[in-house]
Amino acid sequence: MQTAAPIVEVRSLAKDYGAQRAVDNVSFNIMQGEILGLLGPNGSGKSTILRILAGYLAPSEGSVTILGFDHATDSAEARRCLGYVPEDANLYPQMLVSEFLSFMGGLKGLRGSALRSGLARVIEELNLGSVARRAIGKLSHGYRQRVAIAQALINRPPLVIFDEPTNGLDPHQIIEVRELVRRLAPDQTILITSHVLGEIERIATRVAVLLNGKLLTERVAATAPRVILRIQGLHLEKAEALLTLIAGVTNVQARSPGGFTNNYELTLQSAEFLPGIAPAVLAAGYALLELREIHLDLEAAFLALTGSER
């Protein structure tokens, strides 16, 4: 079976500022529909990587391709494939919201009905209708952030990059941004950074941790639930293969085999498949002794990797 090509490929990426190496030999892929959370303390290289992917910075070493377009040789094409929401977006305070979004849509190649349709869509998605005819400089921080997100989405780019999108927002606004990011996938691929580990844990399907410019680890985030399963019965040698056939199960690992009892760790596509596990096990003829979800502690893992204390 042929595997789909990654939306983003980062290979041996490095960035130097004089004698200071901000990003050091970082490599990762992002697949269609993934939400990759990029975590790390201040100065770890997160924003530098995002700016390189967005085409704002050139790497000192390594390569970045977006939908097959290499930033080194096809930078204009690569940039057309993405929308970028920087941490502190520099908007035009004197422009009206609708005027600014139309301007940005035009820069992204939208014309005529396509521009009007894109403008109407992002105004609705970001709840900007009440401020569409107001100057950006007179908006609250929350509304300015919505405008920054809207300009990134107006042309429906395959890749959307968010740098600290909930920074400075109130709890209600944070929930709105979180739900928006969830709605974008799987039609769009997301790369997001945040200092709020709980937000990444709720949103991301995969997490990469940076420290001092180096990629420490990648791991599946909490949105891909895992369960511990303890079953009993005959012919347990067939159980692992049977468990892989359960709807929503993406990975099965046998743990602590012994006699007529065995433990398994199952990874699921999403939490919606959890209710189907027990009936499937019983239908296969096994006794179900234990079924419990593993609650991943992203904060503990992050602090352990970065050497911090709780």
C-alpha cells in the first residue's frame, strides 16, 4: 500500500543568529489532517521554526517542503499553501476589518466571487459580523486576534500555522479558538505552539517538544486515547490479531502475557470508539477482566524532558 506524502517535511533544519544556534538539526513530518503541537520553554526555537516554515526566515542549514514545494527553490508556491497567525500580528489599525481581510485575500490570489465568498466565510467563522465595519485599531485584543486568524484562513490554505493563538485571550475566547482549530482538521493540517500545555493536550493529535533548539521527542497526544485491556480465554495467541480489527483501533501492544490471561494496550483514533471495545471483546469469545483508559499527563512528560520540577 502506498503511503500518502507528508504535507510538511522538515529535514535537518538549523538556524544561526551569529554565533548563537537557535535551531539545531530538527527533523519532523506533518501528515494530512494532523494537529501538531510544538512545545518548549521560551527561547527553545519554536517561533523560529514557524517563521522558517512561513517563509519569513531562511534556514542556515536543512530543508523545508510544503506539499512538495521546497522553500529554497519554490518559496512563492510553498507560501501559497499556508496561512500564518503570528504571536503578535501586526495589523493595519486604520483599516476596517472587512477592508483588511479583502486586502489580504487579494494578496493571496482571491478575486471576484472567490474573494467575496472567502470574506463572508471567515467573517461568519470568526464571528466578526458585528465589527466588520470598524477600524482594527479600535478593537479589543480578542477581536484583533480573530482578525489575524481570519486573514490566515481566507483562502482555505492546506496548512495553517498558529503561534500562541490563545495568548492574552479570556477563557471564553480560548474555547472558541480551540473549537475552531478542531473544526479545521482533517480538511486542513495544523501546526500550533502554546505555553499552555493543557490547551495543546486538548487540541493536538501529536506533540513535539523542543529545548535549546533541539527536538527532544515526538509523542501521541491525549486526543488519541489509549486503554489497558485485560482479557481471559482460550487461544489468546489469536487475540492480538483480533483486537486490531476492532473499529477505531490503530495499534495493539501485548503486555504481561501469562497462561489464559493477557493484558493489551490499545491506541484508538478518537474517544468515540471507546464504547465499542468491550462488546467487540465479548463477541470474540473472551472474558473481559479489566478495561481502563490511560490518562496521559503531558505536563509531567514535558517537565521531565525539559528538566523542570513540578
